[in-house]
Amino acid sequence: MAKTKQSGQGTPATVALTKAGLPFTTHAYEHDPAAKSYGLEAAEALGLQAAQVFKTLLVEVDGKLAVGVVPVDKQLDLKAVAAALSGKKAAMADPAAAERITGYVVGGISPIGQKRQLPTVVDSTATDHDTVYVSGGRRGLDLGLSPTDLISITTARTAPIAR
């Protein structure tokens, strides 16, 4: 995979990947504000299989924030993400808190380059692909990278957390 740079697309995620020396590609598309699912919109706009495009969801596990990364055509299994983080109970984080903690807006939250490193779990299906796609840090921008690099840069663990 080659790095591709396009003017005006630098985000904390692309900066973090570049600084780490990890190869990635950028994939911009015209975001439709009326889209019901940001992730499915990205997959369709980019002509990608939904199973290869991952969404970033913030959760509270036993009162502490964490990140779950799952395919856009699946849902996050809250019990599974809690178990993967050795917790008892998980709930979706408040969207305003998610934006404040990550530095990104909902619909553009990247698992990479967040303001504060949070415990992260990537669904184990990510390793079924040579390339996965995650938000690049703004609506209308996805990044393609190897699942190994995604797991490495986010210091994530993998577990079956999607249903």
C-alpha cells in the first residue's frame, strides 16, 4: 500500500500514521448529511465490501471509556466488548463525551490519533482482510491500512465483539 496525500486532508489520524511510518491510503467521498449510517455510506460510496469497512464506537466499560471497532454492517456486542476488556458491564458512551475525548466529530471518529489513547478492541474479523478501512478523522474520509498496522497503532486487542 502506498501513502497518498491529498491537499487539505491532514487529520490527527493521517499525522499519526505518517509519524509511525505506517503505509496507508486515503479515500475521500462526498458525505451526504442525510445518510442514516456513516459507515455504510462510506462502503457504498467507495465501492467496498461492508465487512472490510470498520466503524469506531465509544463505550463505557464499568464506568471507563473504551473503543470498539467493528464492521459497518454489524453491531457492537456490548457484553462481548466488556468481556474483552475484563469488565462486567458496557454501554454506549454519550456522543458529546465521545467527541470531547477523541477530538473528532461523531461520524468521523477515527480509532487512530485520538486526543487520549483509550483501551481499544478491534473485532477479530479484521484479520480476515489484507486491507481494512476506518474513518480518517472526518466525515467523508476513510483510510485503508493493514489490520496488523491498525491493531499496532491503536495498541488494540482483538476479540469477536460484533454481532
